[in-house]
Amino acid sequence: MLDQTLEEVIKDIEGIILKITALSTADFADTRIPTAIIVRLFQYVDDNAALMQAIMATKGNYALQSKMKKLMWSNIFEKNCISLVKREKMLVPGEYLASYIASAHFGVIQEWLDRGRQESPEEMARILVNITFHGPLFAAGIFS
């Protein structure tokens, strides 16, 4: 039962995340566009909070993160769906980058769930986009 439900959640989240891979460089320059997609992700998690908490508290958490890492790797690096990512310009191996991004995003989602979803999906999207686009040191106020 959990495996079937997990597959449905993965499919739903995959559908949301794949919208990001269709964005152009110009779309990323205007953070409102990716932010709107991330709002949908947080809205999905919010709408399915009890299920998401159950998944994140079980082996489903690892399965979900693993699937999302593979999805990111496949679409960003193998299929080159996000044209602004150029392998020759990367400062770190792509596998580590995909792992870092997926783990960081799921960590933020897990923290939001654990804290009782006090912030709105819109606020969480703004937080995640800020960390993702500017980096954790910028978000911590170390760089401005």
C-alpha cells in the first residue's frame, strides 16, 4: 500500500519538478516564474501533509529523495533539459550537485512539515528560491 502511494506521490512531484526543466535562462532571471512552480510543490505538500509526513518518517523518505535525485540528474545533465547548465562550466561534479540540491530541498520540506507548516507555501517557495539562487552563505547574511 505504501509503495503504491509512494509511487503516486513521486509521479505527482515529478510532474511539478519537470515544469522547472522547461524554463529558459530568461525565466530563471525573473525568479517569479520558478517561484510559482515551487509554490505548487509546497501547495502539494501542504494539501497532502499527513501523507507526506508518513512518507518522510519511513523508508519512503529515502526512496522519494533517491527518485528525485535521479530525476534531476537525468533531466539536467543527461537530457540537458535546462539549457543554462553547461557541464564544461560546472565547478563541481554534476552527481554531487544534483545530490546537494535534492537533499537541501527535501531537508527544507521536512523542516517545514516538522514545524507544523507555519509558513504559507508562497513564503516557503520564496525561502527556497532565495537559498537556491543565492546560496546558503548569502541566505545566512554572510555575503550580501
